[in-house]
Amino acid sequence: MTKLGIVTLRVIATATSALVIAPQILAQDNATPNGVADDRNNAYAFTNATIYQPNGEFLQDGTMLVRNGEIVDINTSASAPEGYFEIDLDGDFIYPGFIDAYSGYGMPELESGSGRSFRSAEVMFSSANASNVNDAIKADFRASTVFFPDEEVRDKYRELGFSSVLSFRADGIARGTSALITLGDENANESIIVPDAATHYSLSKGTSKQSVPVSLMGAFALIRQTHLDAQWFGSQDPRPFTDHSLEALNSSADLPKILEVNNWHQALTADKVGDEFEMQYVLKTAGDSYQRADLIKATGATLIVPVNFPEKPEVDDILLTDDVSFADLKHWELAPYNLKILAENNIEFAITTDGASDEFWSNLRKAVANGLPKQTALDSITRIPAELLGVGDRVGQLQPDAMANFVITSADIFDADAVILESWIQGNRFEINADLDQRGGSYQFTVNDQDLDFTLSFSGVVPSAEIDSGDESTEVAVELFEDLISMGFNDLETDERVRLTGWSTVNGWQGNGRSAGGTLIDWTLTQLEDNSEAELVDAVVANSTELPSPILYPFGPYGRESLPQQNDLLIKGATVWTNEGDGILVTDVLVRDGKIAEIGNDLSPSDATVVDGSGKHLTPGIIDEHSHIGLFNINEIATNSSMVRMKDVV
């Protein structure tokens, strides 16, 4: 048994041989291997563990059994069953492997789209294949068909504790289907859990070189028209023509539909578009939903939320402060409370690393310090994305028959000093921060019943060592590979070259070898002092669950915390232009709840605010029949501009 995070025992050795076997932990092969198949039956018992439970509590001194890439059982047995190799975690924490529900992992790079200017000729058909008439509709694309593991990106995800991601290509209005992919070393055949896990949409046409759409309202119109086209196309028998995208939309109709928006306004409109077709979008938001959490809750949508909090605005230079708006300052101040506010409003959400991979844990810990419940935070990267994708029985929870995707940490993951030690994916072990410096220090080197001083140190990840007998010393060449060690040095007495190999133990290493003369050598290295655990670089800087300032609407310098109280307003003795048959009157006008309630002489309602209108004219409000006020990104100029609805961008 060993303490994980210092060294981990994964070796078997004979008493009479220097041969050391380090079994690899492989998931069950489902594809024909290009080489020698490994059919070893791997069973592991993680004992003395602090195991996270679905209810947010921890099972103390728990044991988790893993065999052939799946979880077999979780119990409180103090020992490993027969046939299981025991790994003593000595109180370390086990969490379900984390899931990122919004990733481009393993997708090919995109060519940039050219778009069009107002003066360029309209592009109607840019390709001659049997896809949709609009190149931004790429619903027939399948991420699983082009996925190729990216080692660099995969390693970064594993360092954060993630074991699987929902990977899609971020191109087009209708982007096709995503694939749920594990982050082990397997090839694409065995990494893909679900080839078609969800369908994806956005309000950006991506690489399309066509004219439509050029505006936000055009993007909404294209989504709406595409759904209408798909409904009509699916009702035709036989099909009047071939359209791979419309066919794909119909065949994937039962999959979750994830739509990316850039602000809470777009989220509300997108949900209304979905309601028109009796479909519920999952909304990938931009981190500003706290500004109108009540309206976001009313959509009933599950959100995918980033933790890419804005950087501190540049206000040190007085010349730059004019470029910083009040809204920018408010968002910088309140964005770290977004997740807390969503949780308080019982809005279900998954959290993504999108846009904040380098600051993911520091920002998520900051959100927890600001009031986001820990269980909600963990659910958002485990249970919720798993259930959203229909794989809650396979990933996202620690339970029998689930995939052996889990992460081991030195403490509660939200503690400031917590360190992610290892990630296990489909039963494969990946060291993350099994810090080599934890192994450095003073040891007692016992060789053939002789005790010597042994010092092990590291320069980065390169080890060096020295043996000291008290009278003289010698340098030791050390090589470490996972839990194995090999050493070479000159004997202090004979100056013979000695080579030793060994494996890890609870507090060091042990092994055997032979001297240059062939003498069998048994040896042990026993650490003499404890070493401090690795320090967490990212510090939690927030410590208050109270909002630093109120949320205003509109979100600007003249915003209010709540709607103003509607009082009755009486305008007395004004010259009133009715624009009706009564013509112009000198009379009183009563306004109640924002509407004209009564027109007449000598009106005297109680508790009304009175305005003396004597000598003043009261007319209907002036209407501008062509205004762009209060609209986002308008003017769709292509031939189908009649499809757009101004209310989509108010």
C-alpha cells in the first residue's frame, strides 16, 4: 500500500529477480489494435479515500473498486478484496471526472470567412453540392468524423481534472452535431463515447462567404426559416430534392440543441424562437445573465456558463478612463457573482472552461467564495452536463458500472491549498501534480545491512542525489520513471560501479541489484522527514457573498434597482390636442398606471400628483416612422430581408 501524491505503488516484483513489472491500466479494447493486444485483467482498490457523493457529502475512509475501466463498487471496507491491487489514498479526495460541455478539442482549424460589404455583389450559391442553400447551415457536419486527438490540448484539460469534453466545430448558424469524447491516450475509436451527442447553433455565420445573414436579425430569421424548411422537407414523401443539412436536422431532432448567444438579450430572443417550434434550446451564455436573472429563469433553459471574468479596466491613466463606461465597471464588479445569482434563482447550468482555461480554477473558487454553493459548482461540471447529454449513468458520477473517470486531489477541490494529484480516465492513470519535490529530502539508505545518509534533490524535474557515509560521499545518478527508480554510483569502499533498480514504498523505495562483481544487493531508501505539500498558485481573492453594488436596469448610469412606483398623475387646465372628433379642449387629463384613464373638467382623484397645465399644450407623443433607436445590429440587405423581424433585436 502506498500514499498517493508522494509515490504510488503499481509494481510487482519477485524475491529473486530484479525484474519489475508495471502493469498499464487499459480500458477494454473495442477496436482491433495495431500491434499486440493487452488482455490483462486490471483490478484496483482505492482505500482510505474521501469519496464525493451525489448528495454533496463525502464518504470518509471509503473504498472504491475499479476493474477494467469501470467502477465496480464503493463501500467502507478497510481492505482490498482478493484479486484487487490496493492503493492507499490516506485521506485524499476522489471526485467524478469533470466534463466540459462546450469545447473545440480535436477539431480542425477553420478558414476565415470573407463576409460581404454593402457594395459587393450578392453571393447566392457558393457551392454545387447537395447541402443547404445557405452555407451557414452546416447541420450535416458531424464532429466525430473529423475528430483527431490533440495531445497538447488534452494535457491541459487533464491538468484541470477534466476527463471528457463535448467537442464541436464552431462554424455556422447550424453547426451540426458534437461528440462526447474522453481525454485518455486512446485513439479516436475508443475516445469517442457518443458520436452524435448534441446539435449546435449560433448567431454567427462563420466561414460562409454568402451574403446572408449580415445582421443579428438576419441570423434569427435564418434559424427560424431553417426550422420551417426542415419541417416542410420532412413532410415530403418522396423528397422533392436532396438537402443533406435539412435531412440531418430532422434525423437529429431528439438531440439536445445548444445555441450560443453573446448577451442576455439574445438569450431571451433565442428562447422565443425555440418556443415557436416547441423546442427548448440549451443556451451557451456570455456570463451576464445575472443582469436579468428573473427573465432568464422564465425561459426554463439550461445554461452553459463561462467563468471568464473581465479583467480590471484600465483606469490608472486619466486619458484612458474616458474609454471605460459605467457599464464596463459594473460588469467587472458583478460578473464574479453571476453563478451565485443563477444558483439563487434555481437556474440549472453547466460550467465551461471556454475563454478561461488558464484561470478556470481560480475563477471558479472565486465564484464559490462569492456565494456559489460547492455542490452546485461540482454538479455543473459533473452531473448536469452528463444528464444533459443523456449519459448520467456512464460519466459524471461515482457509481457502479460507470466509467472509471475520476480525479484525485489532496484536499477539498475548493480549498486554497488543494492540489489535483491524478486523473484516471477509462481506468488509465495520469499523474498531474504528483510533485517530485515532495520526494526530495533526506533518506536513510540501507544496503546489505549498512546504513548511509542519502540526499535526493530536484532541479525542476531532474533528480540528483548523494550518498554520505560520514567520512566521504559520492554522487548518485538517478532516473525516475513513474514509480520506478534506477541508481548508479561508485561504491565508497571498492569504487566499483553499482547499479540498483527498485519500486516505490510507503515512505521511499526498495529494490535489488548486483555489484560489478555479481554480488546480489538488497536495499531500501526511507525518507526521514515530511515535506510540505505543493502550494496552489491561484489564490482566492474574493471573500464576500454580498454583492458589492446593486444590479441596475438598464445596466448603465441611469439604471434603477427596481421599477419606479406608478402614481396617479393629474394634469389640470391644459390645452389638450385630442386628434379626435373633440378637437382641441381646455380640460383635465388623468394618467393612471401609465395610461390615460380619464379626460374631463374638474377631475379630483385622491393621492394624485397634480401638474398645472394652464397655458400649456398637451399633445400625443410624436412617432418617428423610421428609427433605429433601441435596436441591435440591423439592416439585412439581401433578397430575403422580408424574413426579418425587428422585435428580434429590440
